[in-house]
Amino acid sequence: MNIGAWMCGVLVLPFAIIGLLFGIFKGKATKFVAGFNTFSEQEQALYDRAAISRDIRNQCFLWSAVMLVGTILSLVFTPYLAIPTFIVWGVLFFKVMHLDVHKAYEKYLLKRS
């Protein structure tokens, strides 16, 4: 039993499914985005929902690919390769995480003319 492969492999499918759901439902899926769903309807209208959904879709697919590579490397070489896989995933995760909700979504503000 390869615990490293299991640790990575168990996350491949959930990340891929979430990515697919955000790809299928596009802007409607933003109601499941943490922080964004706390905005009022008027405030949500100021943001580009399609871009938010597209970025989350891409993040989930990237995370799924990282975990898939980690699963394969753990199976082929050593279970300890799950450790750098989770480090890479952690860096990617914390790169997009913000404590301030408004700062997290400021790049999605629609331009007013």
C-alpha cells in the first residue's frame, strides 16, 4: 500500500470535478465561491463573474494535474514524493488566498466608463 499515492490520488478527482462544474456553470457557479457569496447582489454585480469562475476552474484543473503527477511519481518511485507534491500544491494554494475578501476579488472589478 503506497500511502503517498493515496494521499495525492484521493484529491485528483474532487479537484477535477470542481473544475468541471465551474467550467459548465460558468458565472452561475460563483455563488459557491468562498467570500464572494457574502457580497450583496448589488456588490456582486460590480464583478466579472465569468472571469472569477474561469480562474477557479483553471486553479482546480492545475491542482488536479499536480496531484495526478504526484500520484504517478509516488507509485513509480517512492511514496515520499508526495511531500514535495503537497509543498507545490501549498505554494499554489496560498498564492491565490487572501485574508481580505475585497482584495481577493479586486482584479475582477468591472471597469466603469
